[in-house]
Amino acid sequence: MTVPPPIVAPSILAADFARLAEEVRAVEDAADWLHVDVMDNHFVPNLTIGLPVVQSLRAATTMPFDVHLMIEDPRRWAPGYADAGAYNVTFHAEAADDPVALAKDLRAAGAKAGLAIDRDTPIEPYLDLLPSFDTLLIMTIKAGFGGQRFIPQMLDKVRAVRRHVDAGHLELRIEVDGGIAADTIEQAAAAGADAFVAGTAVYGAADPAEAVRHLRALAERAAPGA
């Protein structure tokens, strides 16, 4: 099993929305990506931030943006986030009628393309699509709400994807999102995940940057072959 160095992506869903630029800068020197949860009140019940906020934040930091679209009709909206300077744009398999075509559009717009799989969606139908993507995001909770408890059973999907990626020598980040904290990140890393979204574990800490560094160290220690 070959796993690249871990990436920690703090989720601004858990940040103070009144101080977003400051909250981003608090992790700027420690985090690898900044995870941006976009929810539309249709695909998921909650409504969070959208393109104007991403455009404003883009001017406030040089951090790579890892945009997670929990929205209907991603074909319509996703390229706009790539145009806004997002490093990686991930959309949900459950919302896309032609995931591979949208991945091509995102790459053409200059972004990495990510595919997200929600808690109740089996992974197997999407394994053959993975060469078209740069990131696979496996939800370790039900998409749409912050602060949920990590579901260990979701790591079976991570293991299946890691086997598939290694067998096919694919260049694909396996990202996990939901309940990732100091007491769960090692399980996810041991299963083969190499990118970790952490919201409350970072922004609920007294020192968000130090929390990021601690999470990365735990992931490095638990990674297969470490």
C-alpha cells in the first residue's frame, strides 16, 4: 500500500463566519488546503456559503481552496468555483448525471476534479470512474451537517478505494470528511485515507494551527508503511 504524505484541510464550516478572513489566516501556516463547504438547502438541508464568499476569501489568502459542493445541478455551478481560483472542486456523485464530463470541465477550467460519495452510497459503481478524478471524498458522516460523530464503518469504503488505487497505480487523493479529530484520524489514515477534513477539531481548539499540526502528526504515524 502506497500512501502519499497526509493533507489536513480545516473546514471553515466550523469557523466564526463573522471573522472568516482572520480564521483562515489562523491556519495559513499550518494547513495544506482550506476546505470550503458549499450547501444549497436543496441537495442538503442546510444553507452555507457560495461563490461570492469564495471569491472574497480568495483575495485574502494564498491557501489552496478545497471546495466541497453539496448542491444540486453541479454541472451548472461547479466551473464557476474553478474560475474563482479553487484548487480542487468536489461535487457529489448523487447529484451528477455525468460525473466524468464534469470532471473534464473542471480540469479544463484549471482546477483539480473531486468526486464525493455520501454515507449511504456504495462505492463500487464509481471505482471505474476514478482515473478521471484527482480526489475522492468519502463522507464519514451524512453530508450536510457539521459536528456529527465519525462512523467507523465508512472506512470499509476507504479500504476498497485504496486497494483499487494501488492496483491501478492511480494518482488520486483519498479524502475523508466528518468527525475527523485526534481520536479518529489515525483510524482513517490506517485505512488508507491521505487527506483529512477537520472542522471542530481545528476551529474549536485554543490554537487552530497547533491542532492542524497535531492531526497531521497523528496521520503520518498511522499511515500504512510509516
